[in-house]
Amino acid sequence: MTILVTGGRGAIARAVTAGLIDAGQDVRVASREPSALPSAVAYDPADPAAALDGISQVFLYSNPSSAPAFVAAADAAGVKQVVLLSSLSSLGGPDDPHAKTEQVITTGAYATTRLQPGAFMSNAKYWAHQVRATGQIRLPYLDAEEAPIHEQDIADAAIRVLLDGPGNTHDGRGYPMTGPESMTRRHQIALITQITGVPVEAVELTPDQARAEMPMPDKAQRETLLAYWSAQVGNPQPIEPTIELLTTHTPRPFTTWLTNHPGLFG
């Protein structure tokens, strides 16, 4: 049985691949840019049939536009299990892009498990350039609460579900996932200084300043983010027990993530 890991260049995909290989599994890594990865195969989301040939299980990144093509190709290839990397935002309603992907992917003939992590600790990487250039992190709603999750914990959960295989209690399940504690982004910034020793000034932007400094092609997505952050001010993120239930270890804290990425901020 061969497991296909899509999005092979991503941090979670790399960790899933390493864990499955360590467990003795036959793994095929797929990427849109296979030349950047040793032994990777080409993956065309619009026509994934070639990558799915001979595949029994798939670790799949969420993509609403290509989900119908994946379902058709996976069913034709006889895939038995799909572990979909979705998002906690999918629980917010059917119009969410991840919710739309889930709706399509779960129509396949294979067993489906949906991993639904919230904010990633690795989002802090996007702050690193600001810190190195200006010594600042400029964000709106610094007191918005979130419970960021370590990418390795997401990978550990995916590995467990894939090793258990189809026909297990994971079939048809959605697993909301968070890190071990709710914290404000102001506190996350303070932890960067505490752990790395790099002094960082937290600068809170107004919504209009954020619109000017956060150019995004999809303005609706930006407005959704701003509305979400606004709603999370003073509203701690509920902590989900999923990581402990699936992996038997406690979720890694943000301090561990910072220790795992030395030199990122300067």
C-alpha cells in the first residue's frame, strides 16, 4: 500500500512524510514543483490522475477549486482513505472555502478524515522580516486571542490516522485542533523577545492602517480576517483535546516552536 503526500514542500507535508517513512510505510511525495524535491512526482491539482495511480491513501491539502477533480481521480484510482488538511474556520459556516472543500471531498467513495487546525504557530514566520528590518511587529487587534498549533502536532495527528488506516474510528470524522493555550498576539510577541533575546516592539494598527499595510489580492478575505480578529479580542480560544487524544502527547507550546526556529528573528 502506497501513501501519497501532496503539497510536498510544505512544513506539515514534510513532517508527515518523515513520520510515515520512519514507520516503514511506502510513501510517494507529490508537488506542483517536483524538481525542487528529490524523488517527488508532479502533482497537477486540475488533473491528479497520474499522481494517484497505485495509491491507497492520501494526505491532501485543502483546495476548493480542484476538489471535484480530485474526487473523480481518487475514485477512479481506487483510493481507500483521504486525510484532508482543512481548517477550524470550516466550522464557521458553509461559505468558508475550507468548508466548501470538505463538502466536496467527503462525497468520494473512500474513507475521509478532516483535520481542522486553527492558527498555525508558523504564521509567526511572516513577522520575521518586519522584526529584522524595523524591530517592530505591526498588526491590528493585538489583543485578539488564538490558540496556535505547532505544525509537528498536526503532522503527528495525520500520521496516526494514516497508520490506523481506513475502517477505523477516524472514518467520517472531523477533528478540530488547537495548541495548548489561548494567548493574545501581544503575548506571542513578548515570548519572541523572551525566548530569542531579540527586542521587538509591538505596534497596534487601526483597521484602516491594517488595510493599507496588508495588501491582499482578495479584499473579502482581508475583511473576514479583520472581523474575526476583532471578535476574538477578549474572547479566549477554546482548547481542543484532539492532539492528546490522537497522539498520546500534549500539544507543543509556542515556546517550543520558537526554540525549534533559532535565528528566525535576528
